[in-house]
Amino acid sequence: MMVNTFLKPQSNNNNNNNSKTLTDKQQKFLDCLIEHNGNAKLAAKEAGYSGNHYQVVKALKNEILDLTTDILANSAPEAAVRLVDIMRTDKPIPQISNKLQAAQTILDRVGVTKQERLEVNHKANGGGVFILPAKEEVTIIDVEATEIEDAAE
């Protein structure tokens, strides 16, 4: 049987309020989940759960997500090495695009992403000169004088 090395064992003296203490059956389910390559139905059956395995998954949702994150983090170095191997090889690799995409996806999900850099040079040498268009001449109309003239006529 494969041992679950991804999740840290839960203890009864756990100071973290966000995590719960797992029963032996729940811990066995998580271990079996790894052993059966993520097949929750088989893991629940082997752990001793009868009936609907969806309830087990629902009850252990946060622990399963933690386990999933740990699996991806554990696979990240291998994904990085595969990317470099693909880059360096001269040999044909079957399904290279699928393997490349899988390695990139793993690295993206654990937070190792390509960084986009934008260089902005905000220093102006010698200061800047702005040339503005000439102002248009504006005719000013005195509204009060116009109203008085119109009323007089």
C-alpha cells in the first residue's frame, strides 16, 4: 500500500482552528485516494465507507483540496526538469506537445509562471518642451447689453 506523504498527519493537539482532526477512516480514505490515483469511489470502498462516496468527498473537501495542492507542488520540480529536458533534446518525443502543456499547467497551478516585464523609462533628459497650438480669438458678447438693446427696439 502506498503511504500518503502529501498530507501531514493530523494530531489531536492541533492549534490551527481551520483544520479538523481526522478519524482513522477519513485518513485511510485520503491515503487510498492517492493509492487509487484519485479514484474517490475505490478509495471510499477500501477505507470502509459503504454507500455514496460523494458524501465522503463533501465532508473532506478542504482536505482533498489541500492534498491536491500538495500533489501538484510535489510534482512541480519534475515538471520543471521535463521542460528543460524537452528544450535540450534532439530526439523525437512522442506526444511532446501534450507533455509540454502538462508540465506548463502544473507549474502555472503551483505559482511558477512566466513573468511579463514592462520597462518604462520615466526620466526625461534635459526636460521636455510642449508646443501648444495658438489660441483662437474669442468674441466676447455682453449678454446684459444685448438684452437691453433688444428690449429697447
